[in-house]
Amino acid sequence: MPHPMSKDRLTYMTLLGREALPWIPALAGLRIRVFRDFPYLYDGDPDYEEDYLRTFAGAPGSILVAALDGEQVVGASTGMPLAQETENIRGPWAAMGADVSRIFYYGESVLLKPYRGQGAGLEFFRRREAHARRLDGFERLCFCAVLRPSDHPLRPADYVPLDGFWRKRGFRPVEGLTCRIPWKDLGEREETPKPLQFWQKFLKEPGA
């Protein structure tokens, strides 16, 4: 069952595997709203999002952390063993010789703007790491972040990358390790592959 915990005005729930299924429509809508903003600029499709989230919920070891204001889902963060991810995400790690069975992958984190700066990001990272440690056998955590040029025409003047926040959580970019994920940008007619940079954090030394 979900495990709620109140913190300030937000309530957090840890949803494991298929526990996330009842929340999928709300989560799909949230992802589409948040990912329209820079740097993702995602022109989302509700049916695709719901299918994606159902597949995610069926993956062994998956976790979804939801942030709620009352009964409204205002934020969410996902994670799963990298071995359960698609080839375009796990493949670059395998190609560099990493044991993908020992890597836990952080998926997306989304949060509506009025709720940012209240500690939700910290809670998302804390709960996902705790879950990965409970599963045992993982030597590191990773995620990927979309790469956009600094002069992108839709980049807001006040945009601040999250690199500093990620570094404070112990993550570092993996030099030269990227993947490509296709989606349709706002204004695009079709999907095009987007480059994303991998970041990682070691939970235990390789080979330990």
C-alpha cells in the first residue's frame, strides 16, 4: 500500500510497481504540463503517456514518488533498475562495459512551478535512493538530462540549470556518455531524437 508522509503543505507517497496504476491518468496529465517547459519542450500525447506509465508500473523494482496537495497530484518522480529500461537508455552503459544489472535508473521528475523550492526535489531523490538501497545489489544510480544549446530561442532569460542541485546530491556527469530519446518538440511535426547526458552516483565501489 502507498505510504503517505506530510511535509509542509505537501504529502508524499511511495508507490511501488503496480501500486501506481490508479494514479496514471493524473500522472500523465502532469507530465504533459511540466514537460512543455524548457528544456524539454515536449508536445505530449495523453494516450502515449498512459501507455508508457503502465509499462513502467509493470517493471520489477520500479518506484514512483508522488507529491500531492490535498488530493491533487502536483509532482512525481520515477525510478527502476536500468536493466528494465529500453535499449536506447541501457545500451550506452553496456557499450562502455558497465554491468547494467548493478545500476538503478532515475527516470523523470516533474513538479508544478508553484510547488518548487519547498523540498520536493530532495524528497524525490531521498526516497528513490532509499528504495535502490533496499533492493540491494546496485553499485550506482544514474539519470540522463536533455542537452539544449545555451542560445536556444525558447530558453527563458531566467532559466537556471539543475546541475548544482544534482551535484549536491552526489551526482556527476559521465564524460562522453549520452543517449538519444525521440519526442516531438513544440512546433515540430514529427518526433526527432534528442541528446541527453548521463549523470551517476556510486553507492558502492565498482566490484564491491
